[in-house]
Amino acid sequence: MILIEDVCNQKSKHLIKNDYWRLNGIEVKRYPLPIGDYVIVNEKIADVIKRKSERNVDIKKMDFIGTYSVCVDTKKDIQELIQDVCTKDHARFRDECILAQNTGVKLYVLVEDNGGFCDRKCTIYNKPVTCINDLFRWKNPRAFIWQGGKQKYPRCTKGEQLAKACITMEREYGVSFMFCTKAEAGAKVLSLLGV
């Protein structure tokens, strides 16, 4: 089995997943993907790679449009999810969701979350988020950062706000938000891809 990882993924940021796949005999190749970070090589994808290779031509992300029907986009943590869903990066992320919807690709967004303490005094602990509903109780660690006697990020995204935005995106664009720990991510990617 061959898994394609998008070339935009920084190699050093996905070592746990890549170690899991290597130990389980899964080959990972890197190519530009139009949607998502991971897909399983099927006949159509293999054909594109073969044809481009025979002509000694670089593969471009649009070469894979229409070659797969499911993909996984990973987020290293909830803060990265906030970047894509609740900030100025939202338009780019929304466009990727719309492209998936328009081309019949099921897009899973897999957020890696191990939980953790929110403040320096370790008084508030976030349990790992396992589903969107868990985001309603999630406390943004940025809300507990103080500088000069004042809250450094007073307008940071709250868990409830993020949960509502994700639910809206699921409804409008057909994207599905999934959650797991970093240790579970390698297996979860494969499971979502139907392996």
C-alpha cells in the first residue's frame, strides 16, 4: 500500500504518523495534492504518476483532480484548526472545502489533540477533545496568558465559538471534523481513508 502525503506538509512535523506507517509497512510518497494532506494511491493516481514520470514532467496538484474520492487533512492541534476556521485563513480553508464538495471528494479534517493544562499554575486542564461537542467545554490556553497584568489575548477564540463554526462548515460544505491524540493519528488517517 502506498500513501501520498502532500508536499506542503513539513516532514519534521509529522514524525509520529510517519513512524507508525513505516513500522506497518506503508510506503509514503510526497506529491502536491489539490485537496487534503493524505490519500491512498489508487489506479487513477498511479496512472497520473506513471504518465508524468514517463514524460519526465513534474506533477502539479491539479493533475490529481478527479482521481480520488476521499482524503484527510491533518491539523497539528486545535490552535491550527482555529487558524483555518476562525481567522483570515478561513477563506483559503473554505475554498479547499468547496473544491472538495464540487469534485465529489469526502474531506476529513483530523485534529490531533492530547489535552493539557491551560495556565501556568496548572489549575485548568483540557481533557483530549474527541468530537466537536467536546469543543464546547474546551478552554483556549491563550486566554490564560497574562502580560503586564493584562490578558495578552483577550479576544482569543473560545471553544464554543470554534464548535459552532465547525458545525456550520460540516453542514454547508460536507467536511467532517474528527479528533484524536497524536499517537492515534497514523492509524486514524488510514481508517478514514478506508484502510
